[in-house]
Amino acid sequence: MRILVTGGCGFLGSNFLRFVLQHYGPEMITNVDSLVTGKLANVDGVAAEYGNRYEFLRADIADSDLIDEVLTTHQYFAVVNFASASATGAEGVANLLERARQHGVRRFVQVSKDRIPEPGTSGSFWRKGLPPADEYQAEADEVAIEAYREYEREVVVTRSANNYGPMQSPRAFVSGSIIHALRDQPVSVPGDGSTARPWIHVDDHSAAVFAAVLEGHAGSIYHLTSEHRTRDLDLAHTILEQLGKPRDLIRLTPFDDVAEPPTDEDAYLAHEELDWEPRKNFGEALRETIDWYVRNREWWE
């Protein structure tokens, strides 16, 4: 089985393709990324390790000719789209869906975020003042869902809670806190730090997305969350403690109207239909993640 992974040089995409290649041979992956936000460093060594089971092509999913060329080369079972909606827009997803339909790709998995505003309801955002990237993501998701509604395509959407793990952008909360602490710089914690969020290790996220590829029901939206929740301030304290850094590095920063994260009820479909739940112990996996950033300073520098 061959899968087309778009946006496979980003944090989530690169971990997903490594996860599949490592655990599910002889599956094969073609990775397409424009490298606007993704980094080749995230897939360093993959081609050497997995040979002809993996290939990389630089292309934008909005480029019809290039995507046609990619889809002509192999017969793909599924497209898994990790491409940043802020970079590609809904048009990119629409083009990818149409090209996949024309080339007989059976399944399309749209990888998204945990709380996306419903179309035309700006007041229903899970967090007020969402950056434009989340609005783009909402539009991209709607295009994917509409392909199921109107054309009966095998489209599945996954929406994940907060992820953490190796090779994450320094702009993210966990990776950013680790890196700032290692540099003895202030560690920003939103609001008063009391917001408790579910955290999912990127390997658990990859397992859920692959389960959606194989077992997801067409038209379903799977919310990927965890029963375990950690307060932002407690998480920052844990990171500083493991690194042997003082707590006075913490800076509370204004952040308005943070709503409740996804509930256990939101996760029902993922548990029931995908037989999925997070398997990583948060404390242990966080320590391993911190150690990775300590050992791989050249990566984030």
C-alpha cells in the first residue's frame, strides 16, 4: 500500500511518515512538501533508512500539474494531508481532493486542529481572537467535508489536541518552553497559567491518523484528545525542574478567553471506531522529549 503524505516535512507530517515506515512495513510513502513551512531536516536520513519505500518530491498541493504528475507515478490508496492551511488555503485542499478523485485514490484524510470554528459563525471560535491560520484551517476542513457530502468521497477529518515531541517548531508551547529555558530566557505562560489542557505525544497522534486511514468511517470527524490534563503553569514548572532552571524564568503573559479544551465525549468516535487512545505516559514522554532537545541543540539552533 502506498500513501501520499502532503506536508510531510512539518512536525506532524514527518513524525507520521517515520511512524508508518517504522511500524507498518512494507507500506510505502511519497512525501510532497512545498518547504514553505516544512524543513528537510525533519526527514533527514529517512530515504537512506527506508530505500524505495520512501520518496520526496517538492511541490505545492495547489499546483495541479505537479500533483497530477505525482499521482500518475504510483497507485495510491490514500492521501493524508498535513499541509499548512495558512500556506495553501482552501484552494490547495480543493485541488488535492479533485486530483485524488481523478486518479482513483480511495481515501482522503484531512489532519486538523482540535477546535475549529464552524463556517459563518465567528462567535463560535473555541478561543476568541484566533489568528487567521485557524480561519484558513476551518475553510480547508469544510472543503474536505463538502467533498464527502456532495460527492460521497471517502473523506475523514482528524482534529487533535495539543501535540508535543521531537522536532516541533520552537513556537509551540512545550518545545518553546524547553528551548527558552535552555537559553536561560523567559518562559512565557499564557494567562495566569491555570488552564488545564490535554497533551498528546506526536507518536500517539500518528497512530490515530494511521488508524483513520485504515478504519475511519467516511464523513467522520475524529477528535483526538486525552483524559489527562495538565495546567500550563505546572507544565512549565516541570520543564524547568528537569532542566535544573529556576522558576523565576516564568513570565505570565496576557491571553484572553481561553475556553475549555475538547472533552472526553468529543473523543468517543476515535475510541469506538478507531480503537484508539493515547498510550504514552505523559510524564515519561515529556522527560524523553526534554532530553531530545537537550541532545539535539544543533537542530533547534
